Amino acid sequence: MRNAVLLLLAASFAACNTDPSKPAYWVDRLTSRSVQQRVDACRHLRLMKDAADGEKIVPLAKDEDPRVRQAAAEALGELGIKDAVPALDDAIDFSVGGGTDRETRAINEANGAIVQALGALGDPRAVPSVLKLLRSRDHFVKLAAVEALGQLRAPAAVEPLMAIATDENVEPFIAKKAVIALGRIADPRAVPAIEKMLFMERKGVSFYPEASFAVFEVGEPAVSPLLTLLAGKDPAMEKWAQDNSILPEAVYAKTAEVLGDVGDPRAEPILLEKLKYESPSDYKLLVRAKAAQALGRMRDAKAAKAVAALLPEPEGNVRDMYGQALVLIGSPEVLPELEKACAVGSWDARESSMHALSNLGTEKEIAFLQKLVSDEPARWMKECADDGNEAAACKTALDKHLKILEGHLARLEAVKACGKSVDCWIGKLKDPQGPVRERAAFELGRLGDPKAISPLLAALKDDDLDARFAENTAIGWLVSGSAAGKAQAKAAVNRLDQILTDEEGKLYYIKIDEDLKRLAAKLEKLARAS
């Protein structure tokens, strides 16, 4: 009987090892004499997420064939096999050059995969070897080393990464990755390089998105120099900008925007001064607008009247930034100034003011906005004709304008329906109209009830980018606004990280996902503090 049981077990194991859908089948092939079978075994175990058998892949990290080493490294990194770090470290081939022949390419691809795995595994023992690969002549390996050092948060890498970031002969893509790595390491020594990269461009490529996020990650040590710069009290940096043909308006505008993202209250009086910025250049409007936006992000109620005084600006894009700032500040005292702005200027200028009014106004503004909507056809047709356009083209544009105005009215109708009811506004997050979802999110953020966090997180993958901005903003307000909100920071970070992963590389979401990324970083710090 016992022999029969053993035979049955042996038969079942044998059957299991002949089934390619089972990990055991591929574990057996890790020791195959065939290079291709060893490669396939590593890849299948990685795709099966078979961490239980991960240790059995470790010896292949030092396989004689670079293709196997590459496949093993990819599997070990993704499966999170931390005990593989010494083997991976030993497997790096430092003797290879930067050639294009098949063997050299294969060895460099293996090195790159090993470095990526070491970065993913996060073991500081790997830092010395990864640092050496910054000198690799293969761009893929060098890039992998830069990214891995950021993941490893290696202080020893700060100076080499600064040199890469600021070297004008380095490919812009690698320089961008160096700036990102410096942000992750968050060492104050990197601040001078990060500050300069806020304003640098090479071959038409801006490093501002990466550098501004690096400031956000480094925190206070990076903020203090920017406060000095915005106040006009950093002659050395101003001289550097002049020597590099960077306009002072560009310096002030970008600095204001970064400080608004960080939200340091020390910036408020300096930003208020920049609302009155004067220069012979038309770019002075950009400085004022970015200062206003920064004050809006900081919800500085003291700035509301000063920003509202700028609303007569005829430039539509600039007026739009003023209006958005007023919506974020949320002070109803500026509604009279917004109403005046809705009735003057070009279509773009008027519409941006109506957008702001409908995100801040109450049901009392419905009649006012209805009158503007009824007057708009005649007003637009004259404006369009005066600009030399054909009547048919003007009519086509009018139809689009009226659709936009319907959305503005819908926001105010939602206010009439919901008032201050949190439950009603939560329901409006599922409204088919994007403008209504936008207003719902802003209202939930202003009302301050943390029970709205979960529905806002559910709504956050909104295809209406105005609505998503409002949802993202409201989550930030609510999570940081109370102890009950802070308790939900981790769940919020997980949701934001998932969205960012899902949308990586999708052009439509690039700008809005920058806001999501900043919120995720802020909430991650909040979660750690809690």
C-alpha cells in the first residue's frame, strides 16, 4: 500500500513537471544545458511571479552566457529576491567597452539588467559597483546606473550625479534622469545643481519638470535659496542666469510656481509683491500670473483682493490663471470683481472669468450668468466678424462656445441643488457633466469632511482634466486638513501611485499627472509622519 502511494506521488510530480503552466516545469529547466531554455525558464518564472522559487534563479545571475544573466537579473529584480544582491553584484562585467558587435551588446544589456535589478532591490551594498558603471560608455548601462542610484538613495552618488546633470555634453534624457535621482536622494548638497536645472534648456529640452519635483522632494534646504532668489537678493544666481541668456522673468515665474507647489508660507509676502512686478518685457504678465497661481495653491485669503484687482487684464490665458487662483483661495468677497470681468474683453478673457465665477459663485449668480449666455450669440458674432472671419466659421465656433457656457451654468445649478450637503456633492462626483464634477470636487474640498476622500479617490481617474485637477486638489486639502483625513493618507498614496503607473507615457495626462505626482509625494511624507 505504501509503495502504491509513493508511486502515485511520484507520478503526480512528474505530471506537474511536464506542464508548462506550472512553475515546476520551468524550475527544472533552470539547469538545462540549453541557453535558450535557461533564458525561457527565468522569463516564465518572472511572468508567473513565482517568488517562492526565486532563490533557484540566483546561480544564473553569474551564468557564462550574458543572455541568461540578463534574464536572471530581470527575474530576480521583479520577484524581489533580496538575497540575490551579492550574486548580482559579482556578475557585473566591468571590462566591457561600448562596442556595437553582438557580444558586446549582449554583455552591456546584461549589465544594464543587473543594475536595474540592484536598484529595484534597494540594498546599499550595491552602491560602489553601480557608481563605477556611471563611467560606462554604453548609454543604456549609464542610464540604468543613474536611475538605480536614485532608487538606492545613495548619498555617495550626489556629486557624480550633479556632474552628469549639469554637463552640457551629456544627452538631455540622461541628464533628466540624473536630476530625478538627485531628488530621490534628497541630499542638500545637490541644491545648487537642482536650482540651476530649473532654468536650463538644452537642444530645446527643458529640465524644469524634473528639477521642480526634485525641489519638492528635497524640501526646506531647496526652498530657502529659492525664497532669496524670488526676493531679488541672490546676485550670484542672477548673474549666472544672465550669463546663460535666461530672462529674469523666466527665473521669477518658475521660482514662484515651484514655491507655490511646495507651499512654504514664507513665500507669501514675496509672492504678493510679485503680483505688482514691473519690467519693460511683456513677460512681466507671466511673473504676475505665476505668483497669483502660487498664492492660490497656498489658499492665501489675504491675496484674494490683490489678485482680483488684476482681472481686467485683456490677455485670456493670463486672466484664466488669475481666475483659477481665486477659485483655489475660495473667498466669495471677489465675486463682484469676477462678474465685472465676465462682461469685458475677448471671448477667451470673458470665458475664463465665467469659468471662475461658476466654480466660486452661488445660486445668486445664476440669473447674471443666464443673461450673459443669452447675450453671447450677438456679442460673439460681432467680435468674430470684426476679426475678419467668415460668418459660417463664426457660427461653428458659437455652437462650441454655447456648449461651454452650458457647463458653466450647470455648475451653479448644482450649487442650487446641493448647497452645503456633503452627501449631495458626493453624488455629483458621478454626474455625466465634467463641469459639475469639477464644482463638486471643489465644494467637497472646501466643506472639509474627510468622508469625501474615498469617493474623490474613486473619481480621480477622470477624463475631464479640469474635473481631475479639482478632485486632486480637494484630496490634498482633505487629507492634510484633519487627523481623520491624515489617517487616510496611505490609501490615497496607493491610489495615486496606481493611476500614475497606469497612465505613464500617455500624452493626454502628462500635465495633470505632474500634479498627482506632487500630491502623492506630499501624502507619502504625511503617511510616514503619521
